[in-house]
Amino acid sequence: TENKPLFIDFWASWCKNCSKMEKTTFLDSAVQQRLDPYIKLKFQAEDMTAPAIKPVLDQYGVIGLPTYVILKPNE
């Protein structure tokens, strides 16, 4: 409804790089400013083989974490 692009952050609590990104990169004001135009969505993928999670990961080609996907709104 907002006609903004969507930034999806695929992550898990066991993912060291995901945790590092949260504690450093995503706290950087320049990064926050660049991500401001996006609707941000965090998709927790603790068990990447779980029946409710695997189809979503497959749909977006996620083979490891972290993975970031940007979806543009329909124009």
C-alpha cells in the first residue's frame, strides 16, 4: 500500500555474520539512511529445512545466511 520497495533480511540466531551485521553495519547511520526508503522485513530462518521455511528460501534463492533480497513494488 505504501508503494515502497521491500528489503528482506533472511537471518537466524545461530548465524554469526547475521549477528555481526546487526551490531555493526545496520547501526551505521549511513546504512540506515540508505535503507530508509525501504520497508524492512526480517525473516527468521532458524531451521532452513523446516516445511514452513524451506519453500520461502527456495522461492528467493536463499542458500545461506545472511541473505538480503530487495523486491520492487509493481509499477
